[in-house]
Amino acid sequence: MSSHTYSISDLSRELDITTRAIRFYEEQGLLAPERRGLERVYSARDKVTLKLILRGKRIGFSLAECRELIGLYDPAGGNARQLNSMLAKIAERRAQLEQQMLDIQQMHLELDTAQERCEQALANTGAPPTL
């Protein structure tokens, strides 16, 4: 990794994330910036960690799952454990989404049925249909 460092505002701008969110991840123990006086100084590894967190959140991983994946980060070992763990979590997340899609399809069918029954009941009352 490069020895480039970042301020909290640098990371905020570059990754399109609030400084408050960055501080939250620091409070959660996911980031450990150096301190120079009152200023936080973030490393290239901190930036990679933030990218992993943001990617994990986009695909629906919990903060605990992100923490687990970050803990497996081992560039010297080729990150095989991290990558295998991520593949397992992706498969699990995909299965959850597929179940949610089935649940949504079932709910659509139930809504269609309820709507038809309401419309039939209205038609049978002799009252003019309303919008």
C-alpha cells in the first residue's frame, strides 16, 4: 500500500460519505486513524476498509458481517479466506433476496385477489364505482 494519508474531509469527499459516518465507523472499531493533535490522519488501509464497508452496505451486509470480512483481510496471504467468506455471504444474501422476491410475488397475488373481491362487492351493491 502507498504511504498516502487522508484527512477525514478528503475521505468524505472522495468516497461520498459524511464525516459523521466515518466517525461512526471509527467508534465501532472498524477504523483506527492516527492522531496528530486533534486531527485524524487516515491511511490507505483505512480507505480500503471504508470502501469495503460501503460496498458491503450496498449489497445488504450488516455491519457485523463487514467487520468479519475486514478482519479476514490478509493481502500477504492472497486474501483467500476473506474472498471465500465473502462468496459464502454473497450466496446467503442472494438466497435471502430470492425468498423476498417470492414473498413479494405472493403478496401481489393476495393484493390482486383482495382488489377483485372489493371490486366485485362494490359492483354487487349497485353503487356506482368510485376512483
